[in-house]
Amino acid sequence: MGEPGRARSTTGGDRAILRMLLGTHLPFLVVVWAAFAVLVTVVTVVVSLFQEVEISGWDVAGSMLRWVALFYGWWWVGQFLPVCLTHGRTRREFAVEVTFFVAVASTVLAALMTLGYGAEKVLYDFRGWGQEFQEHRIYDSVRDYPTIFLTYWVVLLIWSTMGMILKAGSGHQNEGVGLFATLPVVGLGLLSIAGTGADNLFGLGTLAPSWFGEFSPNMMILMVLGYAAGVSITWVLVRSFPLPPAGNQ
């Protein structure tokens, strides 16, 4: 059966949404990452003029990425989904193709963030600076590239999904659904913090100190399963997301 209130797209199967995202959004995100890398480097050099550098600027700045992912997920549902619907695309197409794109983009950005640690080490070694990480990291060496990659990968996946759930829930016709949607968002956020040590967010790290400080394959698997659950919740909410006003179609 088709989605309620929307005829099935006559162009279904052409992956137009995914192709557009891979051709425009992914290159844009890479450019943003490059600008981010330049900014972090400049700030670090400026700081070195006034005091000795002892901590990884890349590690500190990388903590902001989860908030960017959260906003991006919110934007997918709040701005991009209505555009897809007004152009004859279905909610199913949106959910499947955006989910796939988020997985690809998270993989690319996680790889670039990992590369950034290596590039920063070259600069730090050249200048004789210390490259210490923040507390509660599950990696303690810049050479631990697999763990660094997995950390950013799951954080980007989970937090972008959290943003989609929040927006899909808040836009639901039933206000109670929006309130209920905050529960899995909080759960996913705590899971990502506990599993990756994505810094001591709002002091919550002190609630479960034994979860921090080492890499756990089981925790990584649990976070991937949490992400899959988040995608399922997003799909349920998106299915009943209201259509754009008739004047916008």
C-alpha cells in the first residue's frame, strides 16, 4: 500500500534524492571540513603565541561535531522532507535514501576527522607541542586510528538520527508523540557518551565512570544497534509527518 495522503512517486527507484545528496551535499561537507581544519590550525597557532600548547586542538574542536550532526538531522526532516514531498517523492524514498546518505557521509567525515589527527601530529611534532587528549576518551594515542574512526563514525550516525527523531516528533500532529520522542533521543545520547567518551557532556560522564577509558567492541555493537533502533523510530515518525500546506505544493 502507498503512504497515506500521498500518491506513490512515479519516478520511484531512480534514487534521485540520494544522487542529489551525494553530488551536492557530500562535496559541501568535505569543503566545510577543510575550512574547519584550517580554522582549528589557525586558532592553535595563535594560542601558541601566548602559551604552550599541551592539548590537541583537533580533539577539542571535534567535540562540536555532534551538535552539528544533531542540527543536520533536524534540518533533514524540518526542511528537506517537505521539499521532497512537494516534488512528488514519498516518505519511504526520503527515509531510505537519506538514511543511506547519512551512513555514507558519516563514514567519509569520520575518515577525514581521523586524518586530521594524523596531520595535527605532524604539526605538533614539528613545533614540539604536546598532543594530549581530553578526559574520558576511549583512545589514548593518535596512532589508534581505528578507534578514533569508530568513535566519530558512531557519534555522527547517532546524533544525526537524534536530530531527525526530535524534529519528526515535534512536527507530529499528536503533541504527546513529540514528548515521547524525547525519550529515545536522551537514551541514544547517553549511549553515545557512555560508549565513546565524547567528552564529559554536562557532567554526565561522572554517572558511569566505569564505562569510560577503554575501547569495548560490545559497546560499539550496542551503539550500532541503538542507531538501527533510532532509524526505525525515525521511519515510524516520518510516516505520519504532516504534508506541506497546499500553497507550498
